[in-house]
Amino acid sequence: MSNRIQIFDTTLRDGEQSPGCSMNIAEKVELARQLERMNVDVIEAGFAISSPGDFQSVKTVAGVVENAVVASLARAVPEDIDRAWEAVAEAVSPRIHTFLATSPIHMEYKLRMTPGQVLETSEAMVRRAKSYTSDVEFSAEDATRSDPEFLARVFDAVIKAGATTINIPDTVGYAVPDEFYEFLMKIRHRCPALDNVVISVHCHNDLGLGVANSLAGIRAGATQVECTINGIGERAGNAAMEEIVMALATRRDMYGIQTGIETTELVRASKLLSRITGVTVQPNKAIVGENAFAHEAGIHQHGVLQNKETYEIMTPESVGFKANQMVLGKHSGKHAFRTKVEELGYDISEADLQIAFEQFKNVADKKKSVYDQDIEAIIAKRLDEVPVAYELERFVINSGNSITSTAVITLVRDGKSYEKVARGEGPIYASFQAIDKIVGKRMHLEDYQLRSITEGEDALGDAFVKLEADGQRYSGRGLSHDVIEASILAYINAVNKMIYEASMAEEAAN
Ligand code: KIV
Ligand code: ZN
């Protein structure tokens, strides 16, 4: 048995199915690049037939990924399989991932198919996928609530039809680890052909057991594990990649298993996903949470000072938290800034570095100490930018607890100033209304968040908005010492993304 398992990341597909986690094409590409940097083995880029947008994202991701396998999900119906292939065909290593439910409840109520029909369809659709590519994955949806005898027959049939990976999902997060282990062993015993293909597990987290079940699956012989960054996914999510990877790395004595993942990239991946979706992880989240390596109790601090291993089973650096907290300030030059950016793991162009450096200087003018988090926010903001359509010229707000707020906003586009006044409940809402008037479009604010990057009175405010217009979603970020300004900048950033994407779509159509 090989001791190297494959990490199949489904953040862009199952992960994106979680509420509030939808991503546009550019964001998916950015995340896919990070997944490549981490050495993920398989990237499930989406569900090609589900919408034209999804199709385009899978196709675009397939075109940029160089090393990982790129998969598209497909129901076990001909149109899905054909569309999945159309989307991944240009990938260096394409995969079609087709699925059909095998549990009695799904077959009877959802599919309205007999077990015989499920068996026949699975086999036929794997054969169809195989006519396109040698790399075909079959998933038996709701496998853990299926009859093992029947499951083994389905697996036998799809392996004969050419499936090279067999996925055994705990779709509803119902299994418990010992049971899942036994279940897999039983199926392997009944279907010896599984020894010749990759066995995969895909565990949901409804009982908080996604990672534990995945590890039990690995013990039972799975050599591919499906997971997501930060554990996002349907309902309570999927097994979290960072937890599986670090459990295997930290407890090599127990599992004797390796992944190819560059663990020092885990924190960056987690932050990138949070930045894109606006969904932050809880501070006590294992591995990547802000407090995952913080020691509060005096007795713990004392122990760690004597010997880190008293309370640390892995180092913060091993997952990508930075040890060096060298603080920059207004006297720091470009060289120190560049060194810090590189240390933080960013590889940005000279032009982006110059712009980020100017922003850093502005921040340092108002803030005594500029911390790593401030610099990461500046760089993240820079990477989030699209060509500017509208720019903020000025704003005036009249607000109080006994009056309706009024905002006067002036934006510049192509050298021309546009000014509008709007009234609303609170200064932020009034400002957003005034921007809507200038842009001439009614946008729906789906999410708005404001946080401070660091502590202290001079902390930078980081605003995040998610807008919906004509069925599409656009997120935006704004940074400023003034929280109203940060909010206005975030809104303008989202509007500029909307304009940019519309122009890109128009260009593609011509
Ligand atoms: O949870 C599940 O069963 C799935 C399949 C489509 C693999 O996501
Ligand atoms: Zn799933």
C-alpha cells in the first residue's frame, strides 16, 4: 500500500454551495492558483452544467491549472457528462466526476429509480465519460446509508466500465468513525476490484465528524480524500483540508501517511478564501483560527516559554503563521517593505508593489506601528482591485441619532465629476444610496461587514460588501482609518468589479 494519499479539493464546487460562499470567475481562478501553490492533487472546479457561469469558471480554471487534475462534477445523465467534458477538455489533466445516489431513500424519493436502473445507469454513464477521458471518478451519493451488498455490485460494474476512482461519500454526515471504517472494509471485501482503483472518501460535517470519518476512511484504505479549505460546504460543510493534512502530518506515528500539501500555505489559503467570500473563520478554529496557537492562561504561557512542546503539538510556522513580527513604521523604506511582503509569502509585480508601498506610506503617516496584518490587508486590497471606473473624490455626511442621515457623494469617472445626495437610515446606508444614484443602478446589498485590522485607536478599518445586481454577485473591500470612508471605498470597489466584468463579457462576446 502506498503511503502517499491524494488531496482532492472541492472548495470551488461543494464549498461554493455553502450560503454566502459564491465566487466569481476571477476569484475562482485566484483560489485555484493558491490550490496549485499548495500542491493539491485534484481541483474540483465546479459543476459545469449547473449554469453558464459555472461552465465558464470550470473552463477558465481548467485553462490555467498546470499541475493538478481538474475535475468537473456531472450527474449520471448524458448532457451533464458531455458538458463536463466540454468544460475540462483543455485541462492538462482532465477528470469527469459523475455521481448517482445508491441509498434506498434517495433512489425511491429523489431519483424514482429502481436499484437495477441505478446500476445500469451508473455503468452506462461511466462508459460515456470514459469515451472522453481515461480519468473518470464515480461517486455513490449517500453511500453510507446504502446497502453494502448493492454498493459493491455498483462499484464492480462501474470499475468494469472504466472508473479509475471510486468515491464513497458520507453525503449527509451520518456516519461515525468506527462504523465508517467497518463499512469501507466490508465493501472492499465484497468488491476486490476496488484494490485496483483509487478509493476516495468525501465526508460531510453534520455531526462534526467530517475529519474524523475521513481519517477512519484513510485507515480503511482510502487513498484520496475530498475536502475543502476552512471546511466550507453544503449545510455544516465538508471535512476541512487543513485539519486532515495537519492530523496526518502531526500523527505520522499513527497513520504513516503523507500528503503532497505544502503545509506552510494553509493559513494563506484560509485567509484568501475568507477575503473572497467575506466568511471569516471562528477564532478557535483548529489550525487556521486566530487563536489556534494563542496561549492565554499564565500556566500555559509559562510552560511554552520553557519548552514550546509543553502546549504546542505543531508549530505556528508549519501552517503558515509568521513568527517574525517585525513592525514597520513611517520611516521604513521600500526595501524593508518589499522584504516584508516577500516574507509574508506574496509574489507581486513591481507595479503592484509600488502602489501597495504608497498605500503603506499613507497608513504609516497616521498609524505609529504598521503590523503584518495591516500589510496583508493592503496587499489583499491591491490584489482585489480591478481597473478603476469610479473613484471617490469626496463625501460629506450629516448624521445624528435624531435625524435621518444625509450623504453627499462625489465620484469621478473618466475625468468627470458626478455628485448625488441621498437620505437613509444611518450614514453608511445613505452613502450607498447616493452611489447607486450616480451609477444609475439599483443594487441589492447582500452583506456588509466592518472590522478593525489590528487593535488600538489608530487601527485601520476594513470594510467588506457583497452586492447583487442582475443576478450576479460582486464583493468589494475598502481600507481606511475612517470607517465611513472604508465602507464607501468597499462599495465603489464592488461597483468597479461589476463594470469590469460587464466589459470583459462584452469583449468576449465580440
Ligand atoms: O456529498 C456528496 O455526496 C457529494 C457528491 C456529489 C460527491 O458532494
Ligand atoms: Zn458533498
